[in-house]
Amino acid sequence: MTQTPIRNLVIVGGGTAGWLTAAMFSKWFHNGALNITLVESDAIGAVGVGEATVPSIRKVVSFLGIDEAEFISKTSATFKLAIQFDGWSKEGSAFFHPFAGHGEAINELPFYDCWTHMHRQNRAKPLDAYCTSSALCAANKFAMPSNGAAGLSKFNYAYHFDALLVARMLREYAEANGVERREGLVTRVEQDGQTGAVTAVHLEGGGQVDGDFFVDCSGFRSLLIEGAMKAGFEDWSHWLPCDRAVAAPTAKAAPFPSYTKSKALPVGWRWRIPLQHRTGNGYVYSSAYISDDDARDVFLKELGEAPSDEPRLIKFGTGMRRRSWIKNVYAVGLSSGFLEPLESTSIYAIQSSITRLYKHFPYKEINQVQIDLANAAARKEQEHLRDFIILHYWGNGRTGEKFWDECRSMSLPDTLKSMIDAWRHTATVPLGEQEFFRESSWTSIFGGLDIIPDAYHPAVHTIGDEAIASAFQEFETYVGAAAAQAPLHDAFLEGPAKAPPTQ
Ligand SMILES: Cc1cc2nc3c(=O)[nH]c(=O)nc-3n(C[C@H](O)[C@H](O)[C@H](O)COP(=O)(O)OP(=O)(O)OC[C@H]3O[C@@H](n4cnc5c(N)ncnc54)[C@H](O)[C@@H]3O)c2cc1C
């Protein structure tokens, strides 16, 4: 069988997805084996949101060999230990979803079984009381986890960063590695008359970019995967009803929180993301329940201060392309689908999708088996992320508001139903090895939303309630002391990670 290496890779779009694809492929094929061209249009620009991440972003920084302090400084980033969900459960309640577990096993029994047992007797505090990250967040503090840490001292972190500064930094990296940037508006996609494969993209005013393989990073426009390849879109709005956001920056926060804030509002929720030079804000809502004008008013009132830029309306659809790889077109980022930003999963999905393409990177004679494997893996991943986000809506504790009442009564995907059943009846979270959100994440949301199992491991009864209570007290004391010793997040950002004042 002939195997002709792909020589010309064309990336259409220069947002986070496009430049991250360019940067990573320019590192993998650093010996010039692949000519990489990225086409983007200044007239359109990137979506410019996407500023809260999950810890896997650190792998990108490290893979590219970028110094972490330099990355933070150049992208005006802050550290993120968790997301705070404010008002999602009972009125006035808030809880964290940290990048960390809670408590420790007692007599080799998982903490969550012991916690469920004590919770059912009103003898347990909320999960956050047993988590170092949550305590750091509550005090606006940050500390680096130490290598090899275990138990309560083990936690992870991500970043909040300026999406446009990240794209700029990735561009510098990719261009230094030989990626060619072509400025221009793609107006036509040329396909082979026989095979249907894409052969070139044509630019406004003349000019074309030919290629062997095309990565569609054109954002919601989906120029190649939908425009040319007609992949089709699987709509998930019946599970994730929000379809609009209004976003605007405000002045930088003082002190800097070490978490993303997600506050539930009568229709949807609002985000608050601290950066070194400004705060990113947005209100995610459903246009079926509130008009854009009313949403804008709610958002401005919620800000509590004047925005430093005109609020921007962003429309989106929640769901995924039925196939993100067709023939020689592979979609990465918003062109491949979108889950709303509640758990900051999009940039992770971009990263994962780029890695998947590399793993299955084809010859010119593309094997359909490879395509099918990659598409199946993408679907599995998206459904997992989707289910986790739906849980927040379905499990909400806000009664008497139409939007939230209807979310609670939605019928769930079977995959999520089984997860909830397992938690309810066994206090466990059945997961495969590949799933991104691990037990501590699911438990944070279950516990935070007051979805408490009705059964747990019977051996818990052999430990004795006083012994468990005493272990819980030790956990709390440890967590309190760790937070007391840690520096404020602001203080931590002084030094090499500080962003230059002109950003
Ligand atoms: C409201 C909202 C909040 C979000 N918050 C988060 C978050 O907190 N965390 C997170 O991980 N993700 C978040 N996301 C998702 C995140 O913004 C995106 O995943 C990320 O920015 C990648 O976008 P992209 O590169 O796919 O698309 P875009 O940024 O839209 O880039 C598209 C590119 O294609 C180019 N292009 C388009 N059409 C043409 C054309 N005809 N010719 C030439 N070039 C063209 C544009 O110039 C641009 O360069 C959020 C998304 C939304 C909508």
C-alpha cells in the first residue's frame, strides 16, 4: 500500500485553537518534515473569550518548553485552584469545585463513604471544610503544590489568562518554529471533483493556499468541516439551554481571587475571571427565557461597576459536529462544537483534539479506520464533558424560577443517569481511565448540590463514629493551618510572574 507523507498542513483560523495547533505541530514536526501555513483574517478576529482553564493547560506550557513564570507574565495570567459555584444550590449557599480531592481515606475506606455516613447524621461539614484548595480559595491565597505530595497536601492548579495574549504568544512561538501566517479572508473552499477532499482555500482579492491536509479552526463559522464537508451538528440545547453570553471587562480585582466565580442568576449564570490587568466578566443565559436587552441590563447591574469596554453579545449553539474528521479536514475548537463555558472545558478539548490528531496523523492515503477511531474518541470525550456540565443544571437547588425549575425536570442522557444512580445507591463514581473529570470533581458537584447517597460501604460502621469525627477534625485542622501559612495570591504574583504594567 502506498504511504505518501503529508507535506503541506493548512490551518484555517488563528484563535486559541488555530495557534495552539500550529505551535504543537511545529514542535512535533520540528525538522521541517511538514510545511505549516495558518490563514487568519484580522477583519474577523478571534472570539476573544476563553480565559479560564483546567490543569491540563500546564502540560501545554511544559510541552512547548515555555517557562511558566514567563507564560504567566506575558499572558497577564493568575492562578486558578477551583471554580466557586455561588447560588447553584440553596439560596445563599456557595461551594467550590477544586482541582483536588477532599479528606483522606480512613482505615482504608474512601473518605466519601465516611463523609456520607457522617453527613446523614448531620455530623459532617460541607466537603470544602476538608480540602486544602478550597481553604486557600476562601482566603484568596495561593501556594504551589509540592512535588510528590499526597493526601490533603495534594492539589493541582490551572490559569486564568488573556485569550488574545495567549494567541499572540503561541503565534510568536509557532512563527519562530517556521509556521507561515497568511493574512486573508477565506471566501471559497476548493474540493477535488472526484474525491471531495479539500485542495485549497481561496482568499478575498485573489490568492489561494493549497494543502494536503486542512485543520478547521475557523470558530463558529466552521468553514471547512460544515461549510465544505457538511458534517452536521448534533444539538444538545435540550440539555444545556444557554445559547448567549454578554461579556465585558472591568478593572482588575483586589485582592485577586485564586478561583473562577460562577454565580447562578434567575436565568443562567455569570462568570468572573481575575486577570492581572483586568477582570473578565460574562453572563451566560438562555434566549428562550430572557431577551438580550434584559440580559444586558441584568449583567450591567450585576457588575456593580462600570465596564471598561462596551458589553459584547456572543451567540452560540451547544452541541457537537457529528464528525470532526471527514476526508482530509479535521476540526479543532469551536468549529467542532461547543459546550458552554461553565467548567472551562473548551481549551482542554482543543488540546485533547490536537493530541488525537497527532496520534492518528495520516499519510495522504487516509485510512478510514483511523478517522473512525478518532471520531469515536472525540464523541466519547464530548459526551463525558457534556454530562458533567448537565449535572450542574439538573441538580440545581433554586426553586420557583422557571428556568431552573425546568432544568431540574429535564430528562437526562442515559450515561449521566447511570452515573447519578451509582452515586445515589453506592456512593461511588464509576469512571473509565480516560475520562477527564475524576471522582473528586463529580463528588464536589454532587456534594455541593446536596445530592447525597442513600447507601455507602458497610464497613464504615466498623470504624466508629467518634473515630471518624476525630479524623475529620484532624483534616480540618490540617487544612486551616495550610491556608494560614500560604501567601495571598497577590503576593504570590509579585516577582517573575508579574505582568508588565502596559498590558
Ligand atoms: C461565551 C464564551 C465563554 C468561553 N469561556 C471559556 C473559558 O472560560 N474557558 C475555555 O476553555 N473556553 C471558553 N470558551 C471557548 C473558547 O473561547 C474557545 O474554545 C477558544 O477561544 C477557541 O476558539 P477558536 O480558536 O476555535 O475560535 P475563534 O477564536 O473564533 O477563532 C476563529 C479564527 O478563525 C478565523 N476565521 C474565521 N472565518 C474566517 C475566514 N472566512 N477567513 C479567514 N479566517 C477566518 C478568525 O479570524 C479567527 O482567527 C468560551 C466560549 C464562549 C463563546
